[in-house]
Amino acid sequence: MGAGGAASAGGAGAGAGAAWAAARLATSTQVKATSADRATAARFRCARTAASLLQLAGSREHLRCVVTQREYGRAAMTLSTALTALARLRDGNTRYASNVRSLESMVSHTRRGAHAEGQTPTAIILGCSDSRVPAEVVFDQGLGDLFVIRVAGNIVAPSQIGSVEFAAARFGTRLVVVMGHSGCGAITATIEDMRNPSKQSKNIRSIVDRVRPSVQSLLDPDMPVLDHATLVHKAVRANVRASCNQLRHGSDLLEQLAAEEGLLVVGAEYSLDTGLVDFFEGVPRESQS
């Protein structure tokens, strides 16, 4: 199939899959996809920004992307890397919640000599410091598999952003997971402080102040009164979403990696009761379970 055939196939509504497959066959070709495929094209960030290439063709809106084989390969590879890592975490968490461990994670310590030469972590986890939520255990991963950043309330401050930047740029890791958990003490402490302010050390105060904006709207007098369990649950998720947004938009480097290299930032909540992790924020549709 030539370049013209690829274009007509896309224009005929062959779908994003056929269009991108056709793009692989040429060094440089034009692929026309229907407006339904814009989300897919945007994720690939073809030619840096797909939105700028939108144009009206007849009575239908089309997206015309000029892609090279190299650009397609890089975008497809990096998106695939993030989604593959996400699937690996999900599989590992399913094992953990079922009280099963993989042989690979159990014997990973025997490879510590090899890891001394370097690391290639599958995912970056920004999680809470809570002793009941160790990421390597929760996802049934072994030595060298995860780059873990832990801080009370899984908040995002400059040092956390810098740590994520370091791992993403240095090791090429393309999946970032912000993971909160049920019954988070930092969330509960923030709610208590907002209802009954108390004197705290300036360091604890810095954590509470970063969580506070996520909880504020839930305690608005004009909002329905929530029972404590529901309030904490909603606050945990609001705080995770806020941290995800800070990572996505608070770093030029991470924004560039997301646009050009397929970096994916998702949010999740771990249940202390079931051991299951629910990925609820920023997960691409095709990867939702």
C-alpha cells in the first residue's frame, strides 16, 4: 500500500489502528483519521502537537498528521512501554491481593550484583510513607523494578518533582503512579486541623498545607455534609488528582516527556482492607479494566 492508499484508508474511516499501521509502511506519509481518532493522535503527539494540525475537510473534521517512520516508532514504543508497565503493576497487585507471589520477585535479591551496575525501573511510584503500603510488596515487584518516592500524604513538593524528573530522564521510565490509600493519616490529620486548628510543627504544617486545597471544597458549608468515611475517601482521591496535576503541569521536563516521549502519569488508591489498587485517574481508555 502506498502513501495515497494509506490516506484513503484513513479517510474512509478505517480507524486509528489501520491508519497508524499504514504510517509504518512509509518513511514519510500523510494519514487522515476521522475526528473520533483525535484522542489517539493526541496521545502519540504526532509532530509535537496534534491539535495544531486539525483542519476541516468537506463536511467532516479530519486530523492530518505528517509522520515519519522514526517518529511513529518512538511514539508507539514509549506509549507501549507505559501501558505495558501499567499492566505489569496490575498483574502484580492481583497476585498480592490473592496472597500469591511470583518467583521472580522472590528471588530478585539474588541479582543484586547485576543491579549494582545500574537500574532500569519499570515504573516510578509516588506513594505515602504509611508502613502498610510498601509499593514493592503491593505490586509484587522485586529488587530494581520500581523507583519509589514516599512522603506522608503522597504530596508533591519540589523535591518530589525533582525525583520524578531524575528517574524519567536518567532511566527512561515512562510510567508514573501517584498512589494514595484508604484511611490515610495525613488526610485525616488535615481534616481534623481544618475543623479544629491546632498548633503543629512547621514541618508537619507544610504537609497539611499541601493537602488542604484538596479537602477544602469537601468541607464547604454549602456542600452536603458527608460522613467521616466518605469524606476521607473523597479527600484521598482529590489529593491524588491534585498531585497528578502538579506532576503533569508543574515541570517543563515532565511536560516535554509526556508530549514527546509518551510519559504517562496516573493516579491510584490502595485499599488497606482488600489489598487491591484502583487506578482511577489518567488511565487511557484502552487500558481501563
